Amino acid sequence: MVRIYKSFVLLFVFGIIAYGFQCNSEKNPNINNNAVDASKETYSISSKINKLINCDTFPKINYSKIKILSIKHLNQIFAKFRQSAIKPDDTYDYLRILRTLNRKELRFFHPGDSIVVPDNIYRNIVAYSAFPQCYPDAINLKKILMVSNKLQCYGCYEYGRLVRFAAVNSGKERTQTYPGRYALNWRERVHKSSIDSNWVMPFTWNFHREAGNAFHQFDMPGRPVSHSCCRQFAEDAQWLWYWGEGIKRDSNRRLIPFSGTPVIIIDHFDYSRKHGGPWLELASNKDGTLQLPKSPMDVEEALIPICQIPKESRGTLHNLQRYIHAEDTLRAHGIIRPGVKLIETKNFNKLRQEKAKREAKEKLGKTSLQ
């Protein structure tokens, strides 16, 4: 009986203490669960930013620009990279570094070309990035893809940390890949172009539905040469195909614009340069690191001239006038140079079909006259 009484007293005392603590916490803002949670959240974000600021742990790798004197000299360069491989499997990775630094496939290396060669082989390709290893302004973004037309490359970030660096060959001068904000929309393992089925593009990620801009595997000669797409090496195209996230739908199954992985093209290429590109002038992996926008999601939607939108797709444009006036704005900003005439996008599939119909009709006419 005594034990039961003591237990009851203890429970009563603890109840009073708990009630007093609760009342006190309501009166005293210093004892507030929300405030504590907010404090933890602020500390967490601050801690993450501090880690990102100092996240570049790769060593300095110096680059040398050399001229390929002959086929023999080129083979010696390749051999040096192969000999650097500790394991047979490393050979491919090391030669991939050479391709990425020069933005072109090895089959496009020719005598007379100038190429960049690193003084140190570091297997992780991210070590050679022209983008910063840390992007604190993207700390709250699950994924974002940054593209530089100027340096013909892209960087993929997850919560502000660089996870992939790769080369691209973007649009040629008369069909540029224009700077601005885009987003990944849809993907296809092997895509045949809707305007020319002769263009077969493995690992396609579309990032502008009407203009047809896409990341995909294709020939990489080392300069902007495409019809406004971003060409990639096979392994990069495959990696991106799995990494990216496409456009989302709302509760009514309607597409939500810009809901896929954000794509920001930060600059434009200097087309007055007839050979190579500024990546050949970089002295090291720490030299000329690209500056990224402070507020990436506030970057303006890309301006695309109406001539680069196939006529069949113009009816779905959400702001037709913006596309009509885009060319004037791009010229005013020096992105399209004076005297450069843009190429209008044509539907070659449709042209071939129309030609086939004309030829069949002419053939039928000739047969009826005989």
C-alpha cells in the first residue's frame, strides 16, 4: 500500500513539473520547438554552404598546348596516355580525358592541329572541369545542368556539388544554341529527327519542345556544328539520359512548363574564331573557371528566333511575338553577328514526301500518255 501511495505521489509531482514546463514554454519564446527547428535548419544550410565553399579538393593539373606534327607524333601522344594506365581498363578513361579536354573524338585529331595535353592523369573527369566544383547558389536545387557555349562543355550539379563534367558541340553560327533558361522535357533511347529521319540520335534528351533542341550522341569534331542541339560523346549522352528528369504534369495531366531538370546556357561562342576554341588556351584545371549566375532559376527563358521553329510547331508556342522579335534582340546584344543570315528550319521529311508525290504523279502522267 505504501509503495502504491509513493508511486502516486511521484506521478503527481512529475505531472505538475511537465505542466509547468509546457506553460513556461508558451510564455517564453526561448523555449519554442519551432524556433529550435528553425535554428537547426539555419545551421544545416549554413553548414552545407561552408562545405561547398571548400569542396574543391582536386590537385592542380597543368595543360600544354602542342601542335600535332605528324601521324607518328599523334600515335606517340596516344601511346603516352595508354602507358599511364595502371590497369588495362584505365586506358579508355585516360583517352577520354584527352577527348574531353579537346572537345572532339580522337578520329578528328589530325596533323597540323593544336591540342591540349595535361601533365597529370587523374581518372575522375570532374577534376578537369571548367565549371566550379561547388555552386552554393544552387544548394537547394536537386539537379541543375549548366552549359557553356563559349567553352563547349556542361556541368551537372546536385544540391550545389558538381557530379559530372562533359564536352559538347553545340549549334553552328546560323543555327545557334542560344543562351538562357531551358528544361529537360522528354527522352528517347534512339530518336529519329522529326524534321529529318536520316538524323539518328541515341540517348536523346529534348530541352525545347518546339525548337527541337536536345542533348544527344553524335559526331564530335571539336566545334559548334549542330542544328542547335548539344552533341555529346556516347558515354556522356548515356549518363545524362539516366540522370536527367523530364517534364511533370499537374493533377489534370497538363504539362507544367520548366518542371524538368533546369538547363541554363550561360554564354555564346565567338564565331569569329575559325579554328579551335578558348578551351585550348586554358593553362590548367584551375584556370578560367566559369562564373555561374547568382540566381539560376531567375535566368530569363532563352530567346529563339522564329525561323528556328518548324512551321508545324509554331501554333503551340505560348508567346509567339517573343519568338518573332527574338532575332532583333539577339542581334542588339551581339549574340548574332552583323551580316549573319540565319537558316530557316525546314522539314526535310515533308519535303521528301512532297517530292516523291510529285515524281509519282509525273510518272503516272507519262504512263497515261503512252
